[in-house]
Amino acid sequence: MGTKIQHVKVEEFRSFHDVEFDIGRKITVISGQNGVGKSNLISLIASGSGLGKSSDFGGNFQPKFYDFFYIAPEETYEKYSIYLRYASDNTDETVLKCLTFKDDTESNRGIRIIPRTSNKEGDDITIKEAERIAREKFNVGGAARIPIPTIYLSISRLYPLGERKESVCVKEIRRNNKLYQSEAHTKFCDWYNSVIPGSIKKDGDLSLIDKEASTRSSLHMEMENTPALGKSVGQDNLGNIISALVDIYILSQQDNYNGALICIDEIEVSLHPDTQMRLLDLMDKLADELNIQFVVTTHSLTVLKDLLGRHKKNPNDYAIVYLKNPSAPMVTVQQSYEILKADLLGKVTYQKPKPKVYFEDRVGKHLFDMLVGALYHQCNTLEEEGNLRGNISQEYAFKIKSRLANIKKYSHATSLINPIVTSLGCEELLKFSQADRLYSDQVIFLLDGDARHKQPEHKPKIREYLDRIYDPHKDHISDRETNRNNICFFPDYFAPESFLYRIIYQIVDAESNHAVFWRTLDQQEETALYTASKIRAWFADLVPDFNNDDLKKIFEETEGDRSHPNGKVWGFIDATQILNYYYGDYSTIEELILFFEKFDNAFQMTYGNLIRKV
């Protein structure tokens, strides 16, 4: 039965007060600015477990806090209390250890940590009962470490080999040594080369490197064009980490092995981003194969981003503990890469990535802006007046309000996106989306409504659907299948001009039913001269079989001194904000909501892909 650390609570330790967090079953990353207490914290975590067994690389598997950090006598260490909860791999049993500090300076052990069994989380059980359970279920005494072999790799491992050669000893290991017999050299070579490919000679000799500054020795194998003392800090850092893995591998060959804990301070030092990700992959692999639990500290944005992605997929196996505010550290609840990055860089604001939205042309972008404005208007109307136009049931009104609340953020969509206006048709944009899937999955393609049908003969003629709703299913015509959440279409099945003309036609043709609209126009100087008869006259010369190109010409016509840059119809649409009125009715609002619900799916997908890319 294996045991893993599950939860940490620091009630009192130096600047830490009531800080707690969970530990992932496989990999936990602790991050934050300099001076926030990461190194202290990870050493405390390593102090609750261990085995007295000797390591082949010096020392044993129970690191001592005072070997790495100094507790001054004048500190109020008697008040320090750190709780570590451990859980069984196979049962619901847990045991709680409280790290307390004892002054053993007279025995030359300094002020050291005593991990005492605690009943603080028990259901009114006595300390004796808690100790009994710990002995029976976890084989641990009342003032003893949890029996998990533990390795703590401190910053001292990064002592530059070539700068102080006199304090570094390289010992060649003979071929009859048990390290060869246990295949330790093979594991070291394979694991090292999996992180930095082609570094170590497969038939190279094995050596042991002792540093005066470090409590642990590390393995070395012959490298391509690099002697032992000529290794870079990054190569040496990786060598120390792989050595710890080999140490656990050797231990795992014993019958009573049930897993291990490896704590690494500043895991990424001098490692290239690609190397960092390869190392994380190796750790992930060995977490399964050797039942190793890793807790590491880092300043690396690469490591943070990678673990955030793993955590999202499996929050039980991976955890991110980000500490902020060095004067009084706290664990942030934010799990956004942008926010964590901004804090590491010392910023108080951050810029969210904006998904690019590709439009077929400027008309498509203009229509999108109008739809955004209509959504904003309806959300405000419901907040201020409580209802839209139309008589409907309270139940339906409530559903509409709930759905609008879910998409309300897109009433400011223009500030959330980076619009790209093209001069390409839908077919070209769709080809582009297929040509580069890696890029196109990070952007949104917003196509005109008539792009829903690929074949020209399937596209509906707007003149036939001015007084009725177009339903392609009645004609056994299916929408274009894209299988892509980031490909969206404007409402309805028509080009923008036809879509808008249909709305204008309805309001003009049945002007008595829309008296509110025309009376509202009369209240503003800018719109007072617009009447239904004047608008109707603009389209009077349309031929019976008109198409969208015919409508474009009328839309773009100018009218004397009151010309709009884009045409008289566009001037009418913009001045009257006709979509605000049109969608302010329970009978039409569904169309607007459906559009933004689909846009929301596209936005969430592309935004998530952008986050992972940053």
C-alpha cells in the first residue's frame, strides 16, 4: 500500500499565516515571485516523510530541514505549526502530521523539525487514538516521519563544476559495481537522452560526482564532446535530477517499495523551454512507472503553462500552487496563465489575448457590430424595464433572461476580439481554415448567412421569403457541414443586404404594427424625416426577380447632401439602429440569442487554444 502527501496547511511559519493547498498525486508546481517562501515551503513538505535507508549517492532518503535552512534561536519557532495530510493510495485512510520545531543545539543538530501525529482533523478522537490509527494503518510512530522514501534537491546541486574544481571529486565506478548490475547506467542514459537527445554515449563509463556544497552525489556518464567538469549548469542540473530518479529506481527493486516523494527546488534552472517540457514528460511517465510524487518550485512560464494544461485535464494528478504577496503569502485562486504571468513580471494589470475574427468583407464586420449593439440594447432593456415587447408566459420570459445573461459579455464583443476584414469569399476562407489547422483553430471565421449552402441552386431567393420564414429542411436541403466550432454564420440564410432588407421590408410594409418604431424616430432630429413611405420609395424600382446584387446598388446609393459614406440605406440603418428595435421583441429575440450562443462556442474554443499557445 502506497502513501502520498495530499494536503498542506501552514498555520504559522515566518511570514506564512493560514496558508493551505492540495498536492497533486503526480506533479505539483509551486511558483511565485522571489522571496515569497517557495524554497522554505518545499523543504517543509520534504520534512514530513522519509526512510533511514542509505542511498547509493550519499546520505539517506529523509532530508533534514536544518541541512538547507537556518532557524535562528531568536525566532518564535515554538509557535510554528505546519500540517501535512497523507493519504493511502488504495483506501480512504489519512494521517495528519504536525511539523513542530525542537531546539537540539546541544546535540549539534540545531533547531530541527519533529513530525508529530495530530488529531486536529479527527472527529473528536484523542491524540492517542490518532497515534494508534497511524501505527496500524501507516506504520508510523507518534513523533516519526511517514515512511516514504524522500529526496530533496536544493539549489546547492547547481554549484558550477568548472569554477571550483578543487572542491569537486569525480570517482569512476567499476563495471562490477551494483549500479551496473541494477542497470542504473542504462536508465540514466535513456532518461537523460529522452530530455536532451543525443547527449550521452550509450556505451560510456559511469562516474560519481561529489560536490563539497551538496549533500548528495550525482551520476555522470560520458557525454559527446563534454568532459565531466566541462558540463554546463543546465547539463549538470539535469544530471542531478536524473540521478535522483535512478536512486529511486534502484530502491524500487526492493520488495517493500511502495512509492517515493521527490522535491526539487527551481527545477528549470538553465534548462531550455523545450528541455523543460521534455523533463516534465519524463516525470509524468515515471510518476506512473515508479509511483513517484513530485513537488517542485519554479519561476518558469513554460513549466507553469504546461502544468496548467495538465491540471485542466486531470486536476487530481496535477496541481499549481501560486503564491503571491511576499510580505504575507497567500495562494491565489486564479488559474489563468495571463494573470500568473503578469504577477511573475510584477504587473498589476494584464492583457487578455483577443481571438482574431475573420469576416468576408467590411459589410460583414458592420453587421456584426450592429448585432453586438442589439445584444447590448436588449440586455439593458431587460435590466431597466424588466421585459421586451410581446405577450409571452413568465416561464418563457425567464428562459430568455437566463440565456441573455449567459451571453451578456458579448454585448462588449468588439473589445474582446481582433477583427480581420478580408476581401475573400466564404469558399476562400473555408479553404484557408483547412490549409493551416494549427493556426485556424485559434481564430474565428464569421461567414455570411448565404454561406450555409454551398451549391448556388440551394441558396434561397430573398424575394420569396419576405413574408415567411425560410426552412431548408422542408426542401430537404442540409446546412453546410463544417464540424468546426470556430466557423460561424450570421443569422438566417441570406447575404447581409438581403437579411437587412427583409427586416426593413417587414417594418415598412406593416408600419401600423410598428408604430412605436416610427414614433421614436420622430422624437430625434437626426431621424425625424424618415417615414415608411420614403423608405418604401427607395425600393420601388426593384425588378420582380431581384437578387442581392440589386439590393447592394440601392443600399449604396447616395441622397443629396445627406449622403451616408456607405449609402442612403446604410445611413437609415445606422441612424435608426433598426436592429435594436427589431430584436427588442420576444418573437424575434431567439434569432439573436442563437447567433451569440454559437459565437460563444467559437470564442471559448479559440480563446482556450490561444491561452495554451501564449
